Amino acid sequence: MVKQILAICSLAMALGMGSLPALAQTPAPAAPTTQATVSEDDLKKFVGAAKKLEVISQERNTQIAKLVKDGGLSLDRFREIYLSKQNSKVKPKPEVTPDEQKKYDRTVEQLVQLQKETQSKMGTAVQSEGLEVPRFLQILETVQKTPDLQKKVEQMLKSPK
């Protein structure tokens, strides 16, 4: 469970950093983060933010599926076209029709907007727990590298607030 939460946090924050320049400009402490520098209070804030990011991520995934479906393409066909755009060696079968290309392009525009909205929500969620994005990322990195902290975070995630 903790690995899933950490993966969601990593992905969420990686996506979010691009459009959170004001949040990311907050100076991070110069010293590397270690288990000793992650206070109990910061860990509680981190877990609170992680829970909120998981909910936001689940909502985003539901919205993505809806946008693709409403755009007139199946999720599989959209994924096939997307992958072909990412790798010129991958060719969708059958070839993309002009109508599919229009549907794909419209859907991508909507997904970009959804991503911007999601990034904003994620930044707000982290801040609402009393952490700045750079500090959240430091804690995330430390938790990912420290098995004892991973166990502690997992216990905290399981217990009611």
C-alpha cells in the first residue's frame, strides 16, 4: 500500500512541478534530508498530503477515462495513437483516420487543461497540510530511500487521523 501511495505522490508531484513555479521557488534547506531531519510533525503532514493526493489522483484517472470516451475514442485506441506519437517506430493498426486524429487532438487539449487543474489541486493539497512543495518532495525522497520510514508511513496511512 505504501509503495502505491509513494508512486502516486511521485507521479503527482512530478507532473505538478511544471506548473507550480511559485511553490517550487520556495528555498529548500541546503542540508540533505535524512530520517533524523524528518520530524514527527512533518511526517504527519506528509501522510495527510499523500492521502489527499491519492484522492485527487483517483479523481483525475476517472476524468481522463471520461474525457477520452466522451471524445469518441476507446481508451485502447487513444492509448495506441498516443504511443505512436511518442515513438515513431510504433504504428497504430489500423492507420489513424483524419476523424480519429481530430478526436485525439481535441481530447489531448482537454487532458492538458485537466492536468493543469490537477496540478493546482495537488499544490493546494500539499500546502493545506502545512508543507511547501519542495519540503514535501524532500520527505518523499527520504521515505522512498528509508525502509524504516516507509514502514512508519504505512502504519500512519492505515491508522485513522
